[in-house]
Amino acid sequence: MGSKEVGNWVLAIALAAIYIAAGVPKLLGASEPVVLFATLGYPDWFRIVIGLVETLAGLALLVPQVTRWAALLLMVEMLGAIVSYVAAGALPSAWGPVAMIVLLAALFWMRRPAQA
């Protein structure tokens, strides 16, 4: 296993851990995500959907055959988070999702199919 592949896996595992750690509390109804989604004006069912997406896509980042699809899905979700924060007037909070898009895009690019 070369250093490129090790870096690829380190990034995939780190992102998976971040998204699983973010998604599970949303699914379990932890108070912080409940308050955040209510503050942003979203119904409670939307928190559960986002929790499912983050948890399942986070796990999918660890499956090489679907990593790119999972990264793409999470990038779209992060775009939604940016829009939500900006619309709520919480621009500084949008920088976290921006950083995640950059990391997800890097993983997406690193897992591209080999050229012939």
C-alpha cells in the first residue's frame, strides 16, 4: 500500500468518523441538534433525515465502490447547510460546511477511477 493510498484511507476514515459522529446525535434526538434545527426553522423530521444521510453516507465513505457517491451526497448536504446558515444570518457558522466540502471534494478526486 503506497503513501497515496494510505492518505486516501486516512481522509476517508476521518470524514466517516466526523459524519457518523454528527449524524447519530441527530437520529437520537440530542438536545443540541434539536435546538439547532428548530432555530433554523426546520421541522423535526428533517433533522432525522439529515441524521440518516450523515450516518449512512459516513459509513459509505468507507466502501471504495460507493465512496465517490457518498462524498457527492454529503457535498450537496453541506451546500444546504451553508444556505441555511447564511439565510439565518449566521455566516461564521457556514465556514465549517465550506471546509467539509473541500475535504469531501479532495476525497472525491482521490477516489477517481484510474486512467488507462
